[in-house]
Amino acid sequence: MAFMSEKGRSGKLSSSSRQGHMIDMIFPIVLFFLFTISAVCVLLLATNIYRGINERSSANHTAQTAISYVTEKIRQGDEAGGITLTEIDGETVLMIPGTVGSASYCTYIYVLDGALCELYTRADLPADLAAGNTIMSVQTFLIRSEDGRIFDLVCTDTQGSTATASVTTRSQGGDD
């Protein structure tokens, strides 16, 4: 008995054989498209997750950076009774005195028009807050001190994140 090939006696492919060849051709194409669609979906999800993490990180970073900046300024200017809170032009200002050679200077840190600012000027000149350098935009920045030694800092950045810190000066009085 002779085996019949896929071709019938007429030399044409049978209909079941043609369907098998069509499925063999369509299956890899459909599989490729499913893989491509899955890969695109995974990329879109990963992009959204990354964006969310980056935004939260940036928001936390801004308020904390302002607090860290002022904390470091207080530590750098820590001299006996030197750091004080004062009021200039109706704004509460952190005043940090210092000397360079024989000249006396003051660093003023304050909030003006929604920005944390710093002004570095000679101590014998009046402080013009409008001439200060902008450090960063903030919604609010509060500095409080009840005893002139412990400074409480509260910063709310433009995105609404709040950071706080308490800084204690090491110097304790006029003889330190």
C-alpha cells in the first residue's frame, strides 16, 4: 500500500493541510504581537512608577534641603551668643555674625516673597533684604528660639511637604 502524500491525486494541497500551514504561519505572528503588547504595557507601568517615586523624592528633598542648609549655617556661625533672631523690615531674620580678618560681617537668613534668602554683608551697613540671594522657593520657613540657644526650624516647600528640625548651639555664653 502506497502512502498518500499531502498532495492528493490531483496534485493540490488538501483543505486540512492548507489550514495547518495557515496556522503555522499565523501563530508566530500573533505570538510576536502579544509579546510586543506585553512589553509596551510593562514599560508604561515602569515609567509611571518611576515618575511617582521621583516626584515624591523631589518633594521630600526640597523641604529637607532648606532645613539642612539653615542647620549648617547655624553650626558654622556658632559663637558665644552670636546667633540671634531679629526683625528687619517686618521679617523675622536669623542673624549670624562672623569676622574675616579684622572686618565684621553678618549673614542674614530669611524668607522674602516665597523664597528662602541669604544676605551676607558688612556688620556696620544696614541690611537690605531685597539685595539677598535666593536659596530656594518655599511656601513657609519659620525660625523660633525661646532661649537664643535652641532654634526650631519648620519648612514647607512649594509642593506642601513639611520638614522640621531643632538645632542647639554649642556655645553657651559670653566666655565660650
